[in-house]
Amino acid sequence: MKQCKQSRVATFGVRVRCCSLLVPVLFAVLAAVSFGRVRADGGAPNLAYVVGTQQGIGVIDVAQRKVAQQFSIAGNPSMILLSFDGRLLYVTQPGAGRVAALAAKTGQMICSAAYPGHPALLALSSDGTVLYAAGLNETTILALDAQTCAIQRSIQAPEPIPWLAVAGITTTSGFQTQLWVAGTGAVSILNQQGQVLDRVPVPGGPRFLCLPGNLTAYVATRQGSIVAVDMLTHQVFATLLKGGSFGSMDFDAVTGEIFVPDQQHNQVDVIFPVLNGAGTLPHEPERVIPVGGSPRAIAVTNDGAFGFVALSGGKVDMLDIPGRQLIATIAVGGQPGFIITGPFPPQDVPIPQSPQPVTSPLAIILPVSVAAVLLLGALVVVFFFLRRRNRT
């Protein structure tokens, strides 16, 4: 997954207030104007990595819909993340007290770092240069160099940690990477140096976090609810779901929809994105997708085409997201607990010697925006001219 998977849309420092029907449009616009900052597992699909298989990590070939490779990893690996370029696969090894970076193509270990406990959680900084590692229900967070695994600093969280996520926020003082750390009764917001910026009490106690942008955070609680937190005011403003047992979430970077594994009902709940102050909240969930077992985690590809659901019992369900249907069940063995999709095109695809120039999104968006403003202005001028002439 994207570690809900981490997106880095810049915040413009203003409160967005609009009709709830315009929320998906807003998410799409934010994704466009952020010029590639939104990331959902590194890119469009060609591989999916699932941890907790019989040998440790299974690599699913998306086109063939089967396990194409297995990486033998000791230490009971529990969570994985990909570097933004898809070259490195980060893995926690709680049984060995270690965090490792592997070559995503071969599984060869590139570097590792000892953790003073049992590391089980990972998050990447907004620029992909710092890897954060924490132990499940422990309080130590290590900041590691994402290329060399060198320890940069140790951070102490205010409470035992069930989940960890990163947000990239643009404020009046500039761009800032924030750590959103779930605790026993609240979500603590830390800066990169580990200083607590704020604390958001969450009824029911936070368990999982999903930060698809920087406007709304989605929090799954231990008491079986999903609440929405305003990321500007740091206030819980809505309870979206109740009565489930929810796993680690992910989001569709195209539509902004949140995909929530519901272990109690053997389904994935799809939440319509919400904004504080946007008017009447929609009925949630927007829809449900039945799956073939108890879902523990989900990963949605960056283009919103496919979803991969890790199921208890050694299987992964593959979903057609636009088609809203299950299209394959893949046997992976073991007890899959976390899943993430890889970059596209594959790293071994040859790059043309003389690639065609790529047009910058700014080069497209800016002229279109200017033309639209000029056209609107011309229509206003014509309207008032005709109105005045008719009066005379």
C-alpha cells in the first residue's frame, strides 16, 4: 500500500469550503497542480509486494496474476515500503530487531540498521530521503538515511505507537514534513526533529492512519470507527463509519476515495472523501466490495486501476477498481499482513536513447488557465456591452 500510502499534496493555507459533490474534483485538481507530489505506492501497476508469506515476502506479477518470486527474509517481517523510485524495498524484521533495505528486483540486502526493540512500522519522509521506523506499541522512532540505513536521530513518541504516517505540509513558514503518530488516546503531530507540534484526541483510540492529502486525515479506531480529522485545525469533525473491525487503509490518488478493509464483515468499505466545512456529509460508505476472506490490508495502484487485498488464510484478492469487481484470487501462502504495489514501467525496461521531450504539467495547465480567464473576461465585457446597448 502507500502507507495509506503517503501522499504529498501541498497545502495552500486556506480553508476549502465547497459543495460536497465537488470534493473529488478538488482532489483531482490538487493532484494535478502538485506536479507529481501525490504518490500511491510509487506508480502504476506491474508488481505487488506482500509481506507475511511462507518465505517472508512474495512478489506478485500483476499481468500474470500470480506469485512470480519469493524473497526469503528472516525475523518475521511485518511491514514493507518502496522507495519512490522503486529501487529499494524497506522491510521491518521485529524478530531480529532490525530494519533492512533490499534491492526490490532481487531481494538482496543493501543495508540494515539495528532497532532497540521490535520494529514493525515504517514511513518515508516527503522527499523520500528519510525512513522512519517504529515498534508496534513501543515509543522509539528511528530516523534513518533512506539510502544507507545510517541512523540520523532517535525520537521518543509521547505514547506507545500503533501506527505511523508522514504528511508534507506547506505553511506560511514553508514546506514541512510532519510525523503523524497514533497513540493510545490521541494522534500526536511531530516535526522532523521529534518536537510535538500538537495532539489530537481521538475518541475510541487511534489504530490506523490514512493521509491522502493535507486537508483530511482518516483515522481507524480500536473501538471500530473511522473518523475524519481536519489537518489544518487538528480537530475531529466527523465520524464516517461505525461497527467494524478495520485494517490498514489506502486511497485512490485519482478520485480521493478511501479504501478500508473491514475484517468483521469480509468486505472493503469505500469512503467518499470529505472536507471540513464542505456542507452536508455524504452517506458512508459510498459502496462496499465483498472479498473472499478477512481483509487485513489493501493497496490501490497509483492510477486507481487495481486494488490488492491481503486476506487471512494466505491469499490476496485482486480488484478491478473502476469495474468495482473481484477479478482474481492469488495464493501467496502464510499470513499476508501488508501489501504495496510497485513502480511502472519496470526498472529493467530499456530507456530510449533519444526520448521524446516531455511537456511539463505547468506548460499545459498555465496556458489553459490563462485562456479560460481571458475567455471569461471577454464574455463578461460582451454581456455588459450588449446590456448597455439594449438600454439605449
